[in-house]
Amino acid sequence: MGAGLKLLCRIQTELNNTSVSLAALGLLVSTLEYPEINVDDELASFTQLESVLSRRIQSNSSLLQKLNEISEYFFSELRFSGNVKNYYDHKNSFLNEVLNRRQGIPITLAIVYMEIASRLGIDVEGIGMPGHFLVRANDETETFYIDVFNNGTVLSKDECEKIFNDHISASITWDERYLLPVDDKYIVVRLLRNLKYIYLNEGKSKQAYRVIDLIVGLEPDNVFEIRDRGMIGFRIGHQKQSIEDLKRFLEKEPVGRSAVEASSVLELLERNYKKW
């Protein structure tokens, strides 16, 4: 079993775990770049953070008081922050680096925040708002949206909409469904997809291919990721797999600009493959 398939199996096993740990999932993604890290050792950091906060948070505290206590410790004392200056640094997508450098992007900071909050018994969920990942915290009477990229600011729905409009093209209109919670698999795939685009922008095709291969493993019917694996595979010499991928894509999406590009690459691959 290759390293990529082993990692996919480990991620799928964690996703199927009844007590799934978002932090463990994030750290498994980190092994793409840091294969030597020990996930259990890294998880010990969260145990320490939980221990400190459990002594500070009173059992009769309101939900907002608990969230403020977490944010005070997390952002003010430990100085975790959004990496505004180097937002597209690939290290922001790796949880071990986020813990070491105390900087990240919305989704990785959210994973850290949610792991701590859930260990403290707070009901938290990821909110996959386009352009800016958020956290939602709930109890029997209240719901709060938290912007972990901006020091744990608690937001109203209207403020969430404003952030959306600040980050997304005007051609895409606001929809309240953007504030619906997402599951753990969605979070992992979104983290991987961020990493895919970062690697492609850095010209790291081999690393991007490994990430896309994982995404396809988690979303086997996503023909657009299959297309991308075929196109990137063409660049780095995975001819046979690329032929299979592009054929599969064209079966599902036979028309359009992407289909024209895929057809051109497929024709070239098949012509050259016969020579090999």
C-alpha cells in the first residue's frame, strides 16, 4: 500500500470514528508535508490547552462568557492570530505549523478553536461560508458566530453577511444557507482544496497531485477533481492515470471549455501513449 493510500485510509478511519477529532484529521493532513510527525504527540498540545481553560471556565458561566474566556486565552495570552501578511503560505494549512507559529488561516484556526471548545463540552460547528470559514457555538437558548481569523470576534448574521460581501465577488449573492453547519468530511476536503490551490500557485505540481489524489479518494464522484488530477498528472508523467481520469471526466462533462481543454490533453496523451 502506497503512502497516499495509507493516508487516505487513516483519514477515512478517523472520519468513521464515533468520537472523531477534527484536530487529528487536521494533523493527518499535515503528514503530507511532515511525514515524521506523531499525531498523538501533537494532540497532547490540545490536552494542555483544555486543562488550562477547564480551570478558568465556571460551570455556571453563560455560553458567551465561555467563548470570551477561550478567546481571551487563545488570542490575547497565547497570541494566536490570522496570518494576514502571508495568507497563502502553505504552512498556514498545516496544523502542526499553526500550533508552533500560532498563526493560520480561518479554517485551521477554526479547527484548533473547535477542538478546544468541544473538549470543554461546548457545542461548536464549522460554518463553511464561501471566502471565510467561521465557527458557530450553540446552547439551548443562544447561537453565536465566531470569526477566529479576527481574534475570536463574535458576529451577528448581518456581520457575517458583511464579511461575505467583503471577500466574495459581487456576482455571487448572499444566501443564509451559507451559515449552515458543515460536517467533518467537508472541513477536511476544504482544507485539502485550499492546499491544492496554494501548491499550484507555488508551481508545486507533484505536491498538488498528491493532495488532489486524496480529495478524489474522499469524493470519488467529483469529476472536476478527477479532471484536475488528470491535467496535473499529465504534467508530471502519470500518463495512464491521466488518460483514465480525463476519459471519465468527459463522459460526465462532454461540453464546455473544460471539456475542450481535457479533450486536447487526452488526444495528446493517447497519441504519445501508443508510442510508449
